[in-house]
Amino acid sequence: MLLDAMGCGLSSTDRNGDLSPTGLESEEDRVSILAKKLWDYMILGQELVKSDVILVLGCHDTRVAEYAARLWLDGWAEYLLFSGNLGHFTKGVWDRPEAEIFHDIAVSLGVPDDRILRETLATNTGENIKFSHQVLRQHKVKANSVILVQMPYMERRTYATFVKQWPGDKENTHVVVTSPRIAFQDYPSDDVGGLKTTVNNLVGVLERIKSYPSRGFQIHQDIPDDVWLAYEELVDMGYDGLDYKMKPC
């Protein structure tokens, strides 16, 4: 299993950067500078490898489904598997499972229905991983190599969850994670929320990266000092990741 792109062994000095306020920036500019520090840490930038299956973890960002469909159309895997019921941000908003909505998007973009698998029970990241493994076994689809697809700021946590919770042969499963190529400043939208929502999500995800290993949900990953300092300043500014604290995901 590939671990070299995780940044798990990096010290704080490997990723340091000057976060000192200039006194000239607006509060929104300051928030963006700090949030981008978290954003950059969470994107692993792993190189794609042709694989057995593209495993797409459901979410409220339909750009993830579009990106995954393009990966399949470009020949990166034989099967496309969408996982997700109604989760953290879609329950009460969407009336069908995330996997079903993502499936329809992929079909509309030209992916044949017989190349798509669906897992419609998962409501959090760990369940996405475990339940998808069950679906692959039921359909007798090999998964010796897997491409994970999620939102950009979920790359690191998705990968860490897979490495910890994949029920299959971890040592002989090649896995990479990828996400739509969207810059931080371009990510907020009417569909996924504005800057405040995005920053709160970043704060919540980093909290989980720090706390979930001790609960057995993810592997441990070092958090560089400058990233954690940015997190602490955002919390002091009122970005407490409250939505992410409400229930595990």
C-alpha cells in the first residue's frame, strides 16, 4: 500500500510558512490565507494509476461525480462505484441517496450503466469504505487497485480512513486518492456553501485528522506546526467547525 504521499512523516519544518499578519489585509483575506494553509495540507496530489475500480465517496458536491465520470471515460478503471446514502450535508436536502444521484450524473455524461456499481447504505466515511468492499465482493469485482475520489479537502482524511478500515488485503491493495482540480478560492459555490461554510468544514476535517486515530478510525498523520497554528487562529476567529462536531463522519 502506498504511504509515501501522505506526508505522515514530515516534520513541521518541512512545511513551514510565514503566517504573520501584515496589518494590511482585510479579515476575509486573513481567513483565506489561513484556510488555504489547511486546504493545501489536505490535498495529497497523488499520481493516478490505472486501477480496477474508481471508488467515489458520496458528498454534497456534484462536481465529485462529474470528475469521477471523466476519470472512467478516460480509461482509468474498469468499474465506477458510488457509495453513500444521505450523509452529513445531504440528509434533509436531497431526497435520494448520494450514490443514486451520482450514478445519474455519470450516466448523463456517458458512463454505461453496466459499468457502475452502487452502495446506498453508508452515512459516513468509514461506512463508505467498509460497505463498498462488501458490494465489490458481492459483484465479484476485484479491487487490487483502487482510485478514491472525494472533495479536495477530504483527500487526506479519505486516504487515511481507507488505510485503516479497508476490510480487504491492505498490504496488497494499491490505493491513491484524487479530487476535482479546483483552487481554494474557486471552491465555494451556491451548492456547497460560501467561504464561511468552506472554512468551517476545513476546521472540522482537521480536528478529525488529529482526533480520529486514537479512536481507531484513521491512521496517524503528522500535522505541521504552521498548519495547526492556522487552525488555532481560525478557531479564535470563530470558525469552530461546529457542523462537523455534530455527528461522526
